[in-house]
Amino acid sequence: MGHDDIRATGGPPDTGRAAPRRTALLWLACAAQFMVVLDVSVVNVALPSIQSALAFDDAGLQWVVNGYALVFAGFLLLGGRLADLYGRRRVFLWGLVLFSLSSLVGGLATGPGLLVAMRAVQGLGAAALAPATLTVLTTAFAEGPERTRALAVWTAVSSAGGAAGNLIGGVLTDALSWRWILLINVPVGAVAVLAAPRLLPADRPGAGPRRLDVPGAVLATLGVTALVWGVGEAATRGWSGPTTLTGLAVGVLALAAFAVTEVRYAAAPLMPPSLVRLRPVFVGNVVMLLAGACFIPMWYFLSLYMQDVLDYGALACGIGFLPHTLVGIAAARSAPVVMRRVGARALIVASALLAAAGFLWQSRLGAGSGYLDGLLGPAIVMSAGMGLLITPITTTVTSGVGEREAGAASGLMNTTRQLGGVVGLAALVTLATAAGGPGLSYDAVFLAVAAVCAAVAVMACALPVPRPAAAVAEASPSESRAAG
């Protein structure tokens, strides 16, 4: 076993010679994660141009967004487990190639059907890639301060990808063409494909046989996809609509069958029950579910407000999100420093309450509010809370997880975050429509989100207090350079 292999499994501290390689690995994982998160939102501002160019009808246009989101969410659990079974480097490369090639074909699409199909294939590649990026980091950086710093960078880049989608989509659509919102992935993906074999440790044969839990994979994928579909339908057809109820029923039944299969029948479970029984994993994922319900819908409602109420164009709307992006990145980068002083649980509680204060302030948005007096101040407060929150949750959820289950833990965390976002958006759209009369009630939405943020703080109190050594240990200079 080589020196880098020792570090990849959490062995003794490496020399300064290995640190540059792990820094490059960190940025490779972050570049891949940025593409995955970016493609969730980058198409939003380009939808009118896509509809005009490819002759989409109104019903079909939504599938440019939903085709990616549904497949992405539905296959995340499976994608995370594949990395454990078949190797992180192999699955990372599979996901990266699939994502990049589908971006190329989708960017060159001449009809609606091909574009929607390629968006679904992108989602499949993203479902393999997203858990792998996190697993690569949790196995390459030892648990403790150095992993926390690496996850802070990963979190900041993820936040930037989500926030920058509107801005990048607006710039590319206005300056070039809507096609470049997909084609931009191709050169980035090509560079990453060339770099990955040099930076990622070679996959080592597992201790046990490579058995995929096929019944569990089918049930989990069906359950999550149906649940996301049903909740998405609720946003447009109401919670009592036939398609909504069918999707929700199929999703709940499939996930219940999945749970029974994993506990009683699966020889090699897709989601090992021992993993879910870990309190940091279980409680941490509930916290992540609630956090996703707060933060992912925020971009939707603020974008609507800027475009429909303030009459901003796509580019101006994207620029309007710059304070959210910059403050969120700065807060995420500072999270490890704060964690060393107060611990992960205390930081989750404090940052959730800070975000709640920002959303409460945002709920005072009046009909005549402009950007400076209605959005900028709350943006700073809520984005600081959001930026500080995700790193300690991610660190908690992945702490104490064995290397053989790291992919499953990463897939579960990504799944709960996406599910939280989908369920939160549908519920908030229903609330905004019911409370707003002829328009949307933005104040009701942000009040509700503030309440959920407060619930995150309460739920976080059930997390275990981390070991003092993990919370306060100081890292060596070489570790600091590798993580930052």
C-alpha cells in the first residue's frame, strides 16, 4: 500500500509532498459537484428561449427541469451505493462521462424529445457523480479538522453552484445561446475526466463480494421518484389531484417495502440498517431534510419576486443574487473556524436560528419594497445562516461512518436534501397560492420558512455532542493547505 493509499483510508498524517495532490483532488471533486448543482437551476432563465427554439408546448417545457430533477433524486441512493461496491474512481468517471456526453447531445438537440431525454440522462450521471464527490472527500481527508475544512470548501462550491445558476444562465443565454447552458459542461467535464485517473486513488477490491441489492435498488428508486413526482404534481394540480395522490401512494408504499427488504431480506443491503441506526446519521439526515425544505425553495420565490414584482430581466435577477452567493460562500469557508470553537451541534443550532431571523426579516417584504430596502439586508443575514449550517450537518452525517458504507451515507444525505427541497417547494407554493389571493403571498412563505429553520435548531439538539478532540484539535500547516 502506497503513501497516498494510507491517507485515503484515514491513516497517519501525510507529508507536505502529498498535500498538493489532495488539494487538487479537492478541487476536482468540487468542480464536478459545481456542475451537478448548477444544472438544477441554470435552465430556469433560459426556458423561454428553449421553448421558442424547439417549439415546446407549455406542458412539455416543465420536463426540461423535471426530467433532470426526477432522475437525479430517484437514483441518488443507488448512485451512492454503487461507489461502495464498484469503486469510487470508477463510478466517479462513469458519472462524469455520462453527464458530459449528455450535456453535449442536449446542447445540440434539435427537438423537444431529445433535449428532455438528455436532461434525464444528465440526471442519471449526476446521481452517480454527486455522492461520489462527497465520498471521495470523506475517504481522502481524515475525520476531524482537515475533513471539516475540505467539506467547507465543498459546501461553499455547492452553494455557489445553486446560487450562480440564474446568473450564469442569464449571461450565457443573453450573450451566446441557450445551448451554452449545457455545452459549458463539456470542456469542464473533459478536463475533469483527464485529471481524475491521476488524482483519485485506484479502486481496491472490497473485502466481500460485489453484490448489488437489486430489489432494494428498484424499490428505493421507484419510491423516491414516485414521491418526488407526486409532490411536484401537488404544486400544479393540488394535493387532492389524482396524479398527486397516485404518486404519493406509490412512493410511500415502495419506500415502506424498501425498508422491510433492507431489514429482513437483503443479504447486501443498499442502505445498511446499521448505518441508519447511528444517531448522527439518522438525526443529521432529518436535519438536512428540513434544511433542504428551507433553502432550495428560497431561490424560486426570490427569483419570482425580482422578475414578477420588481420587473427584473434574467440577467438583472441573476446579479440580484450576488449578495446571497458571496455571503454564503464566505460563511461556509468560515464554518470550520467556528466549529473548532463551539462544536458542530452548537453551530447547527446557532446558524439555523440566524437563518430563521433572516427569513423572518424577509417576510416583512412589502408590495412597494425595492431591492435595497426589501432584499439586501435579509439576504446577508439568511445567507450567513445558510452558509454556516450545511458544513456542520455534512460533517455530522459522515462522521463515524466506515469506509465501506461511505457511499451509502453520501447518497442518503444527498437524497434527503433533494427530497426536502422538492417537498418544501410544493408545500410553499400551495401556501403562497392559498394565502395570496390573486397573487403569491411572499410574506407567508418566508414566515413558514423561518418556522422550519427554528425546527432545524430544535431537532439539532438531539444530535450527540462530538468528542472534544474532534472539535478542537488544531491541524498542521500542511493539512491546512490541503483543505483550503
